[in-house]
Amino acid sequence: VSIHSGVDLAPPTSGAWSQSPPSAHSMAPGVVVLAQSLWLEGNMVVVYHGDSIYTTYCHLKNMRVKVGALVAVGPPVGHVGSTGHSSGPHLHLALRIHGVNVDPLAARDTLNSAVR
């Protein structure tokens, strides 16, 4: 049994992204509470946005932040990759609010405006 919360976002199919992979950006301002390489998730960054709201960025090629760093929406937390248990390059993006998995794409605009 496999539980897959969140969404997988594929990188662009054209261009030389392997030399310059797309960046993964925080969905909203927050503080990095985890930046670690794990077997399943690969290079993973978790950002806490306050009020029990967390976003997770998995399978990153690299991590550009460390635990305790304050992040904004602009600078990357890492770059899209294929680390951990991954079938190919992509960003796994997850959002949890009060312990409940929420579709991060559906909540993107609301989250970004709520925590500014």
C-alpha cells in the first residue's frame, strides 16, 4: 500500500533544463523546519508557514536552504531533480493544514495571500 499525498509536477519537456534545472520555490513565506536527504523523498525541504501550515518539496536535485532559514516566495528552496525513490525528474509538492493533506495547487493563491 502506498499513500501519495500532494502533486507531482514535471519539469519542462523542452530546453536544456538538465544543465540548469527549474527552481522549486516556497509557496508562501515561512521558516525551513527540515532540509534533509531521505531514502523515499530524496532531498526534501519542509517549510512551516505558521498556524499549523506546512509545505513539502521532495526529490530535489539540491537543497538551497538550511533548517532555520527564513524563506520568501522568490528565492529557490532547491532545484527539481530525481533523488530518493523517484521514477524521473519532478517536484513532489505537498501541503498539510492542521495535519490534513490539502491539494497544494488548489490552495496556492489562498495560502500565499493569507500568510503575507
